[in-house]
Amino acid sequence: MKAKSAWEIAEGTRDGSISPVETVEALFERIGEHDIEIKAFITTTKKLAIEQAKEIEKKRKAKQKLGRLAGVPIAVKDNICTQGIETTCASKILRGFIPPYDATVVKMLKEEGAIIVGKTNMDEFGMGSTTEFSAFFPTRNPRNTSYVPGGSSGGSAAAVAKELASAALGTDTGGSIRCPSAFCGVVGLKPTYGLVSRYGLIAYANSLEQIGPITRDVRDSSLMLSCIAAHDPMDSTNVGEKKDYTKFRDDVSRLKIGVPKQYFGEGTQKAVSDAIWRALKKLEDEGATIEEVDLKTVEYALASYYIIAMSEASSNLARYDGLRYGFQESSGARNWSTLFSKDRKIGFGFEVKKRIILGTFALSAGYFDAYYLKAQMVRSLIIQDFEKAFKKFDVLIGPTMPTTAFKLGEKTVDPLAMYMSDCDTVPANLAGIPAISIPCGSSNGLPIGMQIMAPSFEEERLLGVAGFCERELA
Ligand code: GLN
């Protein structure tokens, strides 16, 4: 039987046909049964979840108003702060860190009646595309457990795909919502930069990342977005406002679609490009116009992204000194600098250390102009390229990932190959525009993701096109 959507659970909870306590209990039975194999969660919060469910049941009986996500079990990526619940970023260095506050998004979800069921696995600090760089354990792809779920929000996408949560929060710095959504066959939305508050998100690269929903369908994605988009004075880069995104129209008959040729370049699997073109034909049959577009600067997106992301990471991660948060290993250290370097040596994983060193290098005197500044200039050109394209087209469509999921272990041996696989996702982060990945067929049993991009703050348009494709491609 098909699991109920978040929308259906919320509706049923409000009208009393669904018991939130029973929903939560059934869900934890499923988690008990399947998470041994999938390993989507770092922490589960059964006791708290049942308390939250009872609270909602009490409210309903007292005829109090219930929120838009009443009784919906939601998983949260482990780089988003949850009050009283350990938040580790899948890193040893944050083991034992219990945030004293909720991130704004978590607070907003709770206000809407959502039930937090646990914290999901990820690549350490969000650095990776497979969830194998978690300091604790890798997560497996529910569609085929010999494959990775994608990353870095792999735990969130796997939990939603395996029905261990009705929806989840992920974060996307360079594709970390869209990549695992594509690999696990679910819907992942990276909102416009600034639409959703980042307050309480443990930073990897501030100028690139956004929190967004991972769901099983487009309607749930619109519901989640409606609940987390808002203006938050606690995040100075946040310019969002409350809006109902569930009213999107899936009429594509006059839509002008641009297909960036760089998204079908070398390394793109034939099965992937065939699947996207099949979908594009459907859109054309419906009256949309399709035209190829040349986004020249996108070819430099990957190089620019990795310099900017690593530079920001090197500065953000300087705060982990073995004193302020969780983990402390070298209690015998005699001075601050020994303690600092010892704890960072043991506390950070290899990939994180590598990025801190590369980022520090790119920012250092003498190299700043050649690397960081140049990367920022390329970023400006990419923004201009997208702006130009959106003068002509309503949306841009291409694959989310050039390939289907990798085998476990396949990419960890070749970091460059792993970075290359982000080529289709990082441009949207550099440009700050919204992008969604939706399921679009499969190859050898592994899902293919289609990516739709729109101008900043045009999430409603994005959801409309996604809604049409979801219906027509099913
Ligand atoms: N794979 C990319 C990286 O490693 C993106 C990660 C992310 O979006 N957090 O940086």
C-alpha cells in the first residue's frame, strides 16, 4: 500500500480520521525494521515524537486549531540545530553537542504541528555527494542497497524514499538536496538564496546554501515550503516572506523552456539524457516551446564553486577548537595551540581537513587574487548568464545529475570524479536561483532526476512545471 503523503496525514489528523500517536508508533516500527540496513538516521527521537503526537491529539480533542503539518513525521538533517537533541553534522568534532535552541525552520515546522522523528546522516559538514563521508557510517540507497543514496543530505532522501519519514529537511550548498533526491527517486527543492532562514544551520558555505524540503511528491514540497519560507531577522541574508506555495498552477501550455547544452555534456549517461528529452517532448506536446541555450560560463561553475565553498568552509570551521562545542580529546594538552591542533586532527575527517587546507590556501595572501577573487568574478559572469537566459525563457531544464547513483565505494577513491558529478547542480547555488529535482524514469532500477530551474523567487512557477511533469511522467 502506498504510504500516505504529508498532506494526507495533516488533513486526516485535523479531521480526526488519523491518530498522530498511531502514525508515529507505526513509523518507528518501520524505522526499527528497515533502518538497520538503510542507516538513514544518526539519532532517532521516539520518546519526544510520541510526546509531540500526544500533544497534538490533546489539542484536537480540545478543538484547538491544528497547523498545516499537524501530525506529520519529519526527519531533519543533522546540520540543523534542534533544541535538546544532539546535532553532529556527522562529525566527531560535534559529538555530544546539544544545541540550546531550535533553528528557525525547526521552530516553524513545530509551530505547524510537525513531529520531529530524528536527525539524518550526511557527509561530514555537508562535504560530499554520497553520504559516505559521514564520520559514523554510510547510508544506503533504498532502491538498491549496493548503491549510495547521494549526498550530502543522503539520510534525509533515503528516509523519505524508504517511508521512514513523510518528509525531511535537507540543505543544499552545491546540490546536496537535489543529488540525493535524484538518486533515491524523490522530490528535492533548493529554494532561492534568502527565501528560507539559515538561522540555526551549521554553516558550510554561507553564500551558497539554503535549507529546503525533500518529499515524495510535488504537493508535499509546496506544503513544506509554505511552512518554512518567511522573513527572519535572525538571518541577515534572509529576505523571504510568508506565502502559500500550494496554489501553484500546472499549466505549461505557453511555457518557454530553455535547455542548456552544457547540461548534456561529456559524462552524461545516455539513459539520463534520453529520459530528460522524453519529458521535454511531453512538455512540447502540451504546447510548451523548447529551445537549446548556450550557457557558456557554466563550464567554469565547478571550479568556481569548489574554490568559494572551500574558502568559506575554512573560515567557518575555524570555530571548532575542542573547547566550545561537544568533543574534546586532548585533555592532557599543556597549551591552547596543542589542544587546538590535536582536537582538530582527531575531530575532523580526511575530506574536511583537505578542504580546510585548500580553502585556507585559496584565501592566503599572494593567492587570493588568483583563486578566490577570480572565482568570485566567474560567479558574477554565471549570474549574468542566467539573468540573460531568463529574459528569454521561463524555466531551464536539464538532468539533476549526469548519472544514476554510484556503487558504494566507487567515488571515494577518486575525489575529482566525485566533484565532477556536481557539475549540473552547483550553477544554481552560484546564481542563487531556485531549482527542483523530480523523478523522471529510471535506468537499471536506479532513479533518474530531472532538474527544473527558475528565476529567483519564482518557486511557484517551478512547482507548477514540476507538478505537470510528475503527473504526466507517472
Ligand atoms: N557535493 C558538494 C560538495 O561537496 C555539495 C555539497 C552540499 O551541497 N552540501 O561541496
